[in-house]
Amino acid sequence: MPVSLLYYITDRTAFATDESTRRRRLVEKISEAARVSVDYIQIREKDLSTRELEALARDAVSAIREARRLATDHRQLATAVFINSRTDVALAAGADGVHLRSDDASPQDVREMWKECGASSTGQLSPLAPLIAVSCHSPAEVTEAAENRANLAVFGPVFEEKGLQPVGLKLLREACKARIPVLALGGVTLADAHACLEAGAAGIAAIRLFQENDIATVVKQLRG
């Protein structure tokens, strides 16, 4: 059973000790992910200042556009960039949308802000309507995200991760009954991915699975 959707969440701090190397390697990884058609990339560098985050987001958007320009089959490259929590940065950098935490503004509020600010944004060209993903930790939160017009939900942690209590496959299966695609997050490995899909997940979201491995190899294995 091949994975339909793949969602790479960034963490540049895993790459190196100096900031310039971290940033360079992260942009390279983003470009690598775009070249093999990872569907979504979330820029999740929460320690950066607004200016630093915007600069990184612009570089990420440019890297993805360049990967698409160089592709032999443009139909297969449609990687979207999300900015974690920051609608203003997403608009300024020309990103495709926003990833919201469960305690952030609602997807409906973000859509209104995007509509109001998008026309006057001085940044790169953003889409007229944003893609919105929401972090969810219970089936009820997934249902709420769907009702509030989110495009997809990232649900977890499905398996144990960094000491967090896993929600497990049973709750994942329940969450996947919602009217939006649900991606499994949290300790998911290549070996676990099939179980998540059998529970109804539309895809896999991860940091380490993509960042610590050759992405082309991971994508090939997940997509069969």
C-alpha cells in the first residue's frame, strides 16, 4: 500500500553547530525533497527571528522553484511550502500556506487574513488562497480542523517520540474518519508506515525520516 502524501518538517539544528552551515544544508535538503516530489515542506524553525525566518523561507521557496524549473516532467513537481504558525511570514516569502498549532488562530481566521493582506503584500507572489495544515492530537481536533476549512491535519504523535505519550493507531483510525486528509506524525519509520496507512492515514509526516536519510530512497520505499 503506497503512501499518498509526504510531509517533511524541517529542523536545521540537527545539521551542524554554525548557523551558516545549518542554513545551507537545510536549503539543500529542501531542494532534494522537491526534486523527488515530497508534497509538503513545513519550515518549522521556531527559534529564528521574523527577519531570519522570512529570509530562510524565501530561500526555500526559491529552491523549490529552481527544482521545478530544472525538472524534465513539471507535472510531477508540486511541492508546497508551509510556514509554521506565521501567516505574515508566509505571505511575505511567497509560501503556499501555513501550518497551525492546535492553539493557533483558526483556519478560517487565517484565510480572512490572507485575503485581506495578500493583495497589499510587498513580498513574493503568494497564491490567492492558502493551503492550511493543522496539528491535531485527538479525533475531535481533527473534526474541528475540517469544520474550520483546513486542508489537512497532521495527527500525532502516533508512536512514542521524545517522551511524549503516543496516541496510537486506534485513535489514528478514528481521526481518519474526518473529511480531510490525515497524515500520521510521531516516531513513524519505514517499517511503521504501512500500519498507519491501514489505519486510514493519507500519508506520513516526519522530521528525522526525511532529514537523516537520503530522501529519494525514502520516497521510493514509501511510494512503492
